[in-house]
Amino acid sequence: MPPKVSWKLNLAMLWFSQLVILAGFQALIPFIPLFIKNELGVVDQDELAFAVVAFNFFGTMGYAIFNPIWGMLADRFGVKPMLLRGTFLTCIFFPLMAYSKTVAVLVLLRFISASCAGTTAASQTMIVRNTPNEHQGFALGMLTSAIFGGAMLGYVIGGLLIYYFDYTVAFWVCGIFYLLGGISILFTRDGAIQTPTVKKKKHSTGSISMLTPKFSRAVWVLLGAFLLIGLVRNFEVPYIALQVETLTDKNSAALWTGITSAAVCAAAIISGIVSGYLVDRLPVVKILIPVLLISAVGLLLQGWAENLWIFCGARVLLYLAAGGLQPVFQKVLSSVTPQRKRGGAFGFASCFQSLGVMLAAVLSGEVFRHRGTEWVFYAGGVLFILTLPVFIKSVNFAMSPVKFRRPRRQLTEN
């Protein structure tokens, strides 16, 4: 285990890097449907639905394909090189999207940039590999607060830049923020990577073992839960700006989307910190039940909202609850995975979550195409309710002593 001061320094640097990276990302991504509609001239609802689905689907596909590879490479060569690769390459490709003239070019560049990314999963991996077990819930909660805090900052910056300048400026600001995040990562240390190097030689079975990691059944069950997290947490996200446009007007939609989303992320920061604190002290199921039920209510209210204030209040309610969902499962995943395999486990968790996002893009796109934006939010609320028993059973299975201890002994012998 690295010195205790190391995990605190890493947490500070990673917190800042994720803050600025997510600020850049969210200064752009939430407004893409408006960019496609107003800048690329895609106004037909069926064509717009297809374009939004394609952008989110293929962007997430790039992330899902490459993120497990980056995670396993992080286990072999260190997390820091993967973080530097993700930040510095993405800072190049994101601004290029500003000059897309067709949806196809925009989608292609999104796929490439997403394939290079994966900084959030890599940051989570460095946190769990370099933080003492008794502080991991707090550290992951703090990292979640940076993610949502950066998103909050990005929403405001993006809305203001698009309202007062144009989309091109927002794309370039995104690239600059990724560059700042990479500079911050230069000051981190990945001390835990030194531990497994001797064992790698002893147990190496070639490239096949890299492609088929030997996770316990508990880990695979949790990976399925991460797929559902990607589905329920991202179902309505591509259509927030379009819903705001229906409640306001075309000219101010980007501005109000930014302001509304900033208020939402303020709630998510609180949720991330509080859930990170509670998950170290309370049974996970006692946290999950209110999180999922309150999230469902928040989404249903957003579909029903007749003005921007009700919509904004309902989204704040949603993220006060849902902001705690991911730190809970990250803590459980970390607790059932040996330290030397956490990079691969968190990489696969991001992959499975990305598969859920891809599924959400397709399903919500069909709902939008046939029923309109408000029904996307109704369907998202129903999904939270339907997945409640699945989440509870997956946690109970993973934390069961009978199902957990035997695979873990096998893993520690490897």
C-alpha cells in the first residue's frame, strides 16, 4: 500500500482533473441535439431521432469497446499512462467536431473521441488501487462530486457560450478543459502498480488471459447491475435540451438547459458526498431502495411538468437520489475484487454501463419517435421501478458470504 499522503494527493489531483474534464464534456454534449437540429438542419422528428440515437449509440460504443482494454492495460502498465492518453488525445478530437458538415462526420468523430477517452473509469481505478479500504467510500463519493460538479460548471459554460457566441467556441473550450485535466494528472502517483509485477510473470498465460479475466461470479453479477445503471441513468438524458425547448423557445433553449442542468448537478454533488459517506456505514440495500424510488418519482414529474420551474425542481429531486447510485455499486465492486484486478473490473464495469447507455439510446429514441419527449421521461421513471428488485438481488448475491468468499480465495491464490 502506498503512503497515506499519496492517496490524498491523488484524490485532490484526480478530483480537479475530473472537474475540468467533465466541465468540458458537458459544455458540449447536452447541446448536441440542438446542434444537429439548428446547425446541421435536421428538423424532421424521425430524422432527428435517428441522428440523436446514432450520436449517442456510436459514441458509447467506442467507449464500451476500448474502455475494458484500457482498464486491463492499466493493470499491466499503470493507470496514469491511460489517463494521460485519454485526456491528451480527446483534447485534439473534440474540437474537430465543430467543423462537421453532416451527421455522419459528427458521429464518426464522436466514435473516435470516445474510443480515446475513459478517464472517469481510470480515475476510479486509481482511487480504489491507492486508497485504504476504510476510506474508499469517501474517496469515490468525492470523485463523484467532482464529476457532477464539473458537469454543473460545464452546463453553465456551454449554455452561455452557445447563447452569446456559437457552437464552435463551445467545442474548443471542451478541448482546452481536457488539456487542463491532463496537466493535473501529471502530478498523480500510481503506487499500487508496483505490487503485482512479480506475479504477472509467474502466472502469465499470454494474450488470452487478458481478454478473458478470471472474475468471481459476484463481480459478473455486479457488471450486469452496471449495465442497468447505464440504462436507467441515461434513458432521458439525450432529450433534456429538446424538452427544455418545448417549455421555453428555440433561442434560449441552450441557455436554460445549461442553467437547469447546473442546478441539477449541485444536487448530485451533495448526493455523491452523502452516499459516499453512508455506504461506508450502512447496509447497501437501505441506501438503494430510497435512491431508486425517489429517482422514479423525479422522472415521472419531469414528463408531467408544464413549465420550466417544475421540470427543474423534478430534475433536482432525481439527482439528489440518483447521484448516489453509482458510488454504492463502485464500493461493492471494489470490495469483492482483489486490488490487482480492480483496473480490469472497473474497466469492464464502464463497458457494461456503456452497453446500458447504448440500449437506453435505442429504446428512448423509439419512445421519442413514436410518443414525443414527455413520454421518454415517463418511461425512464417506470424503468427505475422495474429494476429495483434486480438491483437489490444483485447486491445481496455479491455480498453473500457463501458466494463471495470462495471465489475470492481462488483469486488471491492466482
